Amino acid sequence: MSRLLEVKDVGKTYGSVIALRDVSTVVNAGEVTCVLGDNGAGKSTLIKILAGVHQHDRGEFLVEGEPVKFASPREALDRGIATVYQDLAVVPLMSVWRNFFLGSEPTVGFGPFRALDRKKGRETTKKALSDMGIDLRDVEQPVGTLSGGERQCVAIARAVHFGAKVLILDEPTAALGVKQAGVVLKYVAQARDRGLGVVLITHNPHHAYPVADRFLLLKRGVSLGAYEKSEIDLAELTRQMAGGAELEALEHELRAAESPS
Amino acid sequence: MTTTTLDERIAKPRFLDRLVVRPEIGALLGAVVVFLFFTVVTDQFFSGSGVATWLDDASTLGIMAVAVSLLMIGGEFDLSAGVMTASTALVTATLATQAGWNVWLALFASLVFALAVGAFNGWLVMRTGLPSFIVTLGTFLALQGLNLGVTRLVTGTVQVSGMRSTDGYESAGFVFASTVDIGGTAFQISILWWIGFAVLAAWLLVRTRFGNWIFAVGGSAQSSRAVGVPVVRTKIMLFMTTALAAWLVGSINILRFASVQANQGIGLEFQYIIAAVIGGCLLTGGFGSAIGAAIGALIFGMARQGIVFARWDSDWFMLFLGVMLLSAVLVNNAFRRRAERVRR
């Protein structure tokens, strides 16, 4: 099992705000590392460091054993780390195939006459999508006409096609219905089975538990716990997510408020 | 993601859907209507000299509209575009008549000036993250002041003239301001520049990587950046393209008329934007067409000259323009809703 990414005690501050502190986890090939946490827990900061949008200012970030500090998302991409953002995965007004190849367009011709290879673009897109089990009628339709789940799938298929070794998914199921979320999780599992390391960010333990191999719980910028799947069950994960002891205290309070009357 | 359920929901208005996806279709229909209308109403409109007149009127506007449409698809505005056509002409004319430079050298210098202003606009917008509307409004005012102030300082008047006696005027005039004789009618060469520029821009937009990036940075700059599109560079290039077009139009004007007023070009920037919007550009970026903008300019030219041929008061032109613009925006907006409609 090869170790693709590893973060050791990374931290990030924005001015005087400590967004992330002493967080450690690993991402292995063919495994899903799930990052769970409520809003403001530091999930976004962590993935932005991994994706090269921001730089960590403490701790270590290793890619295949080598310490790195990415200056831009392009550098992270060049190292095989692809990120699919919840709302920012695609450009809605552009066609499916143009989105698919955005930033890595195939071209034909030389010098000033270098043009897009549209035929290759369309065909490759169609094939790459159907390899992932996504069947679209028309790759010329604007991505905006696809459903939220389909859009996520196009973005995932794109990352897989362009040889990503690590796939970072930011809340891929957050805005989706139950069925669509299931479809997206299926493609997450498929990417994993192809040998990619997957980082799945979510605040829904029910989505996380079936596909993940490892869990990292964040709260207010610090790690609340890191577990292998064998060490924790869904009920405990949910309890921890919801604030664990805090929730129990709240439950007592609510009961106490109900009973006197 | 079962295709069967998808198909049963979408199958029906297929042909219409495909038609609506072409951004320039509305402009094309509008152009046909305007053309037929004035052909029927006036005699001159569809004569050789009539056609030459309205094509000429549309040409310089069209060159700018095409460049502005690329910029708008890239999600930005350039309010300094109109005044830039005067600034470049003034730089060329001042260097040629006052400093005695060869016209070609003066043209080169004003080209460098234009590209520098374009790059500055782009750099400032990207660097500050402010809306390009306000940043270029600033450059618009600054250039307007410079045009008048510098011209008055150098010549003592508010115009620069005397291009005809300068070195290289003949050859430069041949390239930018000669006429081509077709069937006994003299057509301005600016029409060729317009068509050439529109074709080049259209090719660039839909057939090249850079064109793909233009749509992407206008549609969603953050998504584009995330997949490795050089957003800043693309947008700066677009501002420079607009400046380049302004230089071309300025050069055509100065070599045609041999003199330039320091207050020229003011207000034209909105005509460029209007032509681009009539041609199918969204004000929010990410969608539009270069050919559409060229057709938008054609509608402009036809209507403006058609009203003259029909001997109506030119006040009606504004009414026409307003109605055209409103209907174009409504059509564009309907399309965007269609394309961006979110189905979960």
C-alpha cells in the first residue's frame, strides 16, 4: 500500500485567526480518507492546503514522502492532486466536453494555427464518462443543464481521466438528494477501486461511513480524533460528529425543561 | 443517472433547444428584419452606395464590438474603449505632425501606448479585484482629461490636423483608409478589417485553447483557476485585445479624416457594449459570440443609416436602439436561465 499524502501537525493562521492546528492524517492509494466536521471546523482550510490554494505555515505536508509547499493549484495538479469543489467543480454555461478538458485542451496544428481538437475532445469525453459508467446523451450540452450529481460525476471523471493520484472531494454530496448522493458515492468508490487515494470531505457520517477507510474528525480547527474504520462504528462516529458529550448534556437539559410541567 | 428517466424529461423541444444555444441567432433575425424593413421603405438602402454607407458605419463600431464581446465573455467591461480610439489617433497624429515622425513609426508608438493602457487596465482589475466597470471608468475619465489637456498643451487647440503632409501618409493610408471598388461603388477598407477581425475573433473564441479559457474565466473564474487556467493572464490579454482594436479604429479614423478632435470617442463605449449584448453576450460573462457582436454592429449601422435614408428624424434611432437592447437582454436572460437552471 503506497502512501500518497501525509500531513503531520499542520497548522494555518489567517492573521490572528488560527484556522487549523496540529492536524495529522494520511492518504493511501486505493483508500478513502474521510474528513468530517461541522461548519467552521477547518475542513476547507485543510483541503485548500492539500490542493495548493493556501500554504500551511506550520507542520509538514508530504507528497509521496517528499515535503512540499505548493504555490498554486496548478502545482498540486502537476503532482497528481486533483480537487473537485462542491460549487466550483464546473463552469455551468460551457459544454460538457469543454469543461472536461478545461485547462488541458487537446490541440492540433502548429504555431498560430494551433486549434482545439474538438472531435478528439468530444470522443474522449464520451469514452471517459462511459468508462466511469456515466452515460450522457450529448457532450455538447451545457453542464448547467445536468443535475448536481451528474456535475460532480463529470468533475470526478475528469480528475480520474487526467491521471490524478489523489482525488480531493469537497462536500460532494452536500447539496444532493438521497439518490443522487448515492450515485456520487458510487463513483467515489469506483475511483478508489482504480487505485486513487481519495480525500472525502463531508459533514454527513452516513455518507462517509460506507466508503471510507479512515476518519479524521475536526472541530474548531483542531483534530478531535483520527480513526481507522475498524476502530469505530457508525453510531459512535455520528455521536462524535454531533459533539458527543455536548449533545448528551443538551439532551439532559431538554428533558429537564420538559419534565417539570 | 439512468438515461431513460433523463430522456423522458428532456426529449421534446430538441430542435428549439439547439437553436437557442446559438447566441447570435437573435441578432441574425434582427438584422434580417431591419434589412428587409429599410429595403422596402427606402430606395437608396439596397443600392450600391447605400450598402457601402451602412457597412462603413458598422465597420469601425463592429471592430470594437467584436473585441468588447470577447472581453465581456471573459466577464469584464472596458468603459475606456471609446475614448481609447481617440487617444490612439491623437498619439499617432501628434507624433507625426508635431514631432515629425514617420507615420508608421507613430502608429507603432501609439500601438505600444494602447497595449500598455490595456495591460494596465487588466492588471489593475485583477490586482485589486475591483469591478472592471469602476476601474475602467477611472481610466476613461483619465484618458479623456489627457486627450484634451495634452492636445491643448501641444497644439494650443483641441484638435490635431495636418496628417496629409506627413511622411508615410500615403502607404499607411492605403492600408487603413483606402477604398475598394466593387461594381462601381467604393467600399471603405475598414469593412474588410471589420470582417477579418470578426472572423479571427470567432475562430479564436470557439476553436482555440485561449478561446476556451475566455469562456471559462467569464463563466466561473474560480473553477477555471482550480483546473489550472491562467485566469489573470487571460483577462489581461482580453483588455489588451480591446486596446488593440481601439488602436486599429483610431488608426483608421486618423488616416481617413487626417485630423482628430480631442473629445472624440466619448460615449461610444456604450455603443460597443450594446452591440455586443444585441449579439448575444451576457452582461455577467461566460456566454456570447464574436460574430453576434459583428452582427449587432451591423444592425446599428443599418438602422442609423436607414433612418437617414428614410428622412426620418434621427431621434427615432435612440428609440429603436432602446427597444433592440431591451429585447436582446430579455432573450439572453431567458437563455441563461435555461442553461444554468439547476436540477438536483
